[in-house]
Amino acid sequence: MDDLPALRTTMQDVTAILHLVGEDDPGQEPKLEHYAEHTANLIEAAREAGVRRFIYLSRLGANRTSAYAIFRATGEAEAVVRESEMDYTILQSAITYGPEDAFISVLAMLAKTVPFVLPIPETGMSRFQPLWVDDLVSCIAATLDRDGLIGQTIPLGGPEHFTLEQLVMQVLAVLGVQRRLVRVRTPLMRFGVGVVDALLPHTPVPPRWLDVLAVGSATELGCIPRQFSFEPRRFAQGLEYLGRKHPWRRNLLRFIFGYPHYQ
């Protein structure tokens, strides 16, 4: 993303760009401060190649003045997109889940591996509205075909609101395991996550996720039916993939020591 000649080369015969490079992708923490710059590079290369249509997948809560780096980075990237001369649409997504996602799948690995208890941070009134990945793809595909969405910022979320505890309990129910949820104060959780992050090649709980959990990831219910005329999948239905047989412990080790080779 910082190689402009390479970006220009990839723009040949391109008519639209879907900017899906996540600032929360595993291993991206050191690059977070460059995320807006990389977005600007992509827009510059697109403009030079004559590409007009630009769809940016952002996150709910993105704000360039946020105290949290992950929301500040996406907010700054959104500002770059809005200030460009592109025919843009910004899709602000809630936490997205599906096979091999970076949140629910990792939560399942930890729940199946850690015995008896499962520590979770205290998140107060934060709410979550998880979005099934296929529904997100449907929204992106529809956006490509609708010029009426140019210049708009559209929030996306699933059909239900959850507290963090409710969300975790749904995951445990699908996995068929019982764990006692231990609520840990956020400063103590940050300290523990920081220690693990320093010791392991790839931490299963990146520090950035504590920011997401603190802020929450929810918008108005009915946002997708209103904008795209379909009903997104309910959380319990979308979690069916967790009910299949998985080598959870082996996957967790692969996640920690050799990402992304887990199943």
C-alpha cells in the first residue's frame, strides 16, 4: 500500500475499488499510524488511472478525534475518502463474523482451550451487533450497483443487540461448553493482554480489541433492511459453523505461532 508504482500497475482495467484492507488485520498494529496514508495512496493511484468508484469498508465508531487508536485510524481514513474527488461510499460495519474471522473464531478457540473459566473485560453499557460476513458481502455488492449511494456513509449491523456477556454466552452455547465468565476490570485486562502480547509471536487477544470492546459496535436495528431491502442473519443462525468439529487447540497454537494457517 505504500508502493505507488505497484498500485498504479494494478489499476489497469479497473472500474471500481473496494478498499477492504483492515486496520485490524492480524499483524497490522505497527502499521496503524500509516493507515490513512495508505488509503490516500490508493486513492491517488486510482485517480491517476481514471477510476472513479470507491467503496471503503470502515467500522462503526470511526472518529478521527477518538481517544482509541483503532477508531482514530479509521476516522482519519474516512476523512481522506470524503475529501477526495472519488465517487465514494463509506460502509461502517459492526463486528463481522464467519469462518476464520479475527474475533468470534478466536473467542471459540479460547473457550474450548481454557478450562473452567473465561475472563472477559468489563464493558459497561457497550453493545454489539454482529454482522454475518455473507450479509456484509451482499451489502457491498449492492452498493456497487447503486449510484444513489454515492457520497453517503452507511452504518451496517446485524438484527440484534447484545452485551458482551450475552454475545459470549451465545458462542459457548453453540460450542456446547460451559465456562464461568469472570469479569476483569479493563486496566487489569490491558495489563494482562500486554504481557501476553510481549511474550507470544501473535497474541490471540490483540490490545486493539479491548478498545473495540470498550466502545462497542452497534448502530440502529433495521439499518440493512432499510438500505438494502433484506433481513440479515441472526447471530445464533450464523454461528452454525462453530458447531462443526474443529481441532480448536491445534488451531490456537497455529494462530499464535504461525498465523494464518488455522482451519
